[in-house]
Amino acid sequence: MRILGISQNHNASICLIEDGEIKLHCENERLSGRKHHAKAYDLLDTIKDSIDYLVISGFSPNKKYNQDYEKYLKDKGFKFKTINVWSSHHMFHASHAFYNSGFDKALSIAIDGMGSEYYFNNDNDLKDGYGREQRATFVAEYPNNFTEIDKDVVVNFKYDGTNDHVKVSNDVSEGQLFEMTSSRLGFTPFDAGKVMALAAYGKNRKYHIVGNQDLYDISNLQKPKLNIEFGDSIQNVYDFCGDLQRQCQENVLQYIKDKVVQTGITKVCLSGGYFLNCVANHFYKDNLDGIELYIEPVATDAGQSIGIAKYFWHNLNNDTTIRKQKSIYYGYERKYDNNVISTQFKDFEVLKADEKVVAAELRKKKLIGVYGQKSESGPRALGNRSLLFDPTVNNGKDIVNKTKKREPFRPFACSMKEECLHEYFDTKLDSSPFMMYAMKTKVSRDIIPAVLHIDDTCRVQTVNKKQHEHLYNIIDEFEKISGVPMVLNTSFNLAGNPIVETITDVYNTFKDSDIDCLYFYETKQLIRKLDK
């Protein structure tokens, strides 16, 4: 059986599942070149083989979108059964995390900006009222039993009450607070990571944010606003972001603890866009002793297509097989050979090379794009679509931010040998393969300055040979000449653009930027600009 899941609205994506396994997952932005693209037609053009079920999710019952997707595939000659789901956004976040966790039974918690539309037609106090779900907790069991035990819904009229297990109020979620702050600072709602970066500069605790309904305007649930003036002091911005980070992570920590106490279940899955907050994620790991925690790396709405495809696979097949996630290289199989690379990059110097040569170029302060076959799912570059740099360069962060055209306050992640993690970072974790945690360094700042934020933390990807042999070998060769078992790793893109997907994307980004070199794993070819 083949099930194709489509997540529409922003971060549109598809997921193809066959015999219970993910065969393909990709966001449409990777093909269209438009960040957070809301339609999935570019992806549908790549589907060649038959499908048995088409499952479509969204925030609201927009039948036109669903009918358009159905017609698009049927016009290509496909025959299938369609399942439309729109009112269960958070349940599909929860199912995504649960099925990937490896747990047989767990609490699965979803928190994001806003989820599905929610209507109160059967409640006299809220008759004909409308809101948006923001947070939900489920008891999840195989094959596909998701019992909702708690839900928060925000409404744009004055109300504060509980209807069964559903809390209805004017409070906004932690995820929405980050989105509103990002918008208030002149970024987009999708730039909450920039707010997290600014939080590290905060020094003074002076703002009451979480639960402060006077702080925001939710008269329009589609575009809620933050009502605050920061004056002329940039430090006020830093302090607000710092308070936001602390209050949100403390609030969510307590929420998780309360649900564990309520149910007695000590296995917990977390998903939804809020849980891309790598600072908060490590805070939860540090402060949830006795609780097994799984945090989904494709936590944004791009993961919805995985959640719905997996949910209906287990539903339709009564399948109780546990498939713990071990990799998120779910993209298209991009096959290429020496001739393809030599022809595409004929205007540049094309050399035969290996990981030792790449390490030597890194040591010369060269910014190197690396490219493998299947792209990573989600927003984190894990070595197949990455830019690498020497982490020991004192102004390395500034060099790479300038090349990528990013704001100078934004930090960078590192990829490092898994076995060296505890030598460099203070953490209870033994691995971090999906780059989901920001950890405090244990070494002097001048050893790895390019990958440390202002607060001496770094978002870490641990690498072993089984997980990614090519990247591991580069790091190993770099360690031999530098003494440091890590490299700076950032996504292979320029600010405002999606991560590169194809060889053509690589060529265009390389040509239009100050990236120094490229390295292709499979063909072992190094590309250099002639004036470099």
C-alpha cells in the first residue's frame, strides 16, 4: 500500500509511505525556490508511480484546495481514494512525533503558533464562536489511538473557561508569543529563531510576558499583534527576548511535568514549531529527570504530511510495528556522476579530491559547500546540504554571516564527532544527531569561537560513521590538522532562500555568492573559483 500525505498552507510538503516506510518527504519550497511555499504542486509533478490513498491536511475545511489536488493527480492518470482532514492539526503533529519516537505508549504534546480552526456550535456560552487550537496533549498508543486529554484554544472575544478538557481563553501560546515578537521586530512570523538568538543578549529580568493579555491584540486571529514599545534602547529588545525565552521554557516545563503527574506516563513526545527552540529543548532534557523525552526534528508544519501519512498507514493496516526514527535524509535521490559535475561547473576549477583535501581547504579559512544525494527533511542542514567552515577562526561567525547575508547577531551550529561530545559540551545527552539542542561549552571560548553564541552555547550535531561517513571523515581529517573534532555547519543557502536541492541550485548559489569551494561526496570532486 502506498499513501501520499499532503500538508497544505505554509510549509507545504508531501510524504510518500510504502509498506510503512517513508520513501519520500520534501517541502515544496525546495523545488519552487519560494520560502514557506503554501502549495505542493511542484512536488506532485515528481510523483510517477501509483498511490492507493491521498490524504490532505490543513487548518480549515477549504474544499477547493483539496479538490484541486485531487484533480491535479487525476489529470495525470492516477486513481486513488481521498481522505480529507482539517480539524486535527495538533493530532497529526502528535502522531508524527509518536510514531518516530520508538515508544510503545506515550504522552504526545503539540505546541505551535496556531493550529486548526475550532468551533463551539454545541456550547451555549460559545454558540457560533470560533477559535484556534494552540496546544494539545494526547495519550498515544498503537495502532492509532490518540486520546486527547488537554487542549488550549484561543478566541478573539473576552472569555476564560473550560469546556470538558478544552481550555478557552484570550491567552496565546508560547509558539505564538515568539511569532508575534518576531513580527514586532520587523522579521516574519517564521523567524522565531532570530528571537531565540537575541534572547542570549538579555541581561535584565523586567518584563511580564506569558499570561499577560494586555500585551497582545488578538482581535484578528490570523494576524495577532504585540503591543509594546521598546524605546531607543536595543538592550530593551534583548531583555524582552531573554524574558520571553525564560518564561516560555519554564512554563512549558511545568506543563509537561503536570501532564506526567496527571497520567503517570513518563514517556513524552514533543512536536509543533515551538519545539525547534533548541535552547528550550536542552533545558527540558536537563530538568526532566525520570522522563524519557523524544523531540521531533521535523517539528514544523512541514512534518504534518508525515504525521497524516503515518497515522492513516497504521489506521488502515491496523499496524502495531514500531519504527524508531534513525535518519531524516528523506529527500529525492539525486544521482550524478563526474561528467554531470564537470559540465555544470565548467566555468570553475574542477579537481579530484578527498576528505583530506577538504579539511586542508577548511584550515585555509575557506567556506565550503558540501552536497550529498538525499536532502535532509526540516530546517537543519545535517551534512548533505551544508556549508562548512573552520570553527577556530576568531571572526568566523562574522565571515559566514556576511557571506550568507544574515544578521550579525545570529550564531552557527557545529557538527562534531559523537565520541567527543562530553569533552566539549556540558550535557546529559550522549548524542544529538538531528541538531536539536543548544549546549554550554566546557572549553575555553578561544578554542572554538566561530560556533559559540554570546552565552557560550552551541547547537550541536553529533556525527558517527554509520550516520554520515563522508561528514565524519571530513571532521576526522580536520581534527588531525587542527586538534579540534568539529566543523562549523550551516545550511547551504543564502538568507531568504530555501536550502539548495538540486545541482542547479548549488551552481546558482555558488556563482552568486562568496562561497569559496564545493565538494561532492559521491564523485569526490572539489570545485574552486578560479580567482580563489
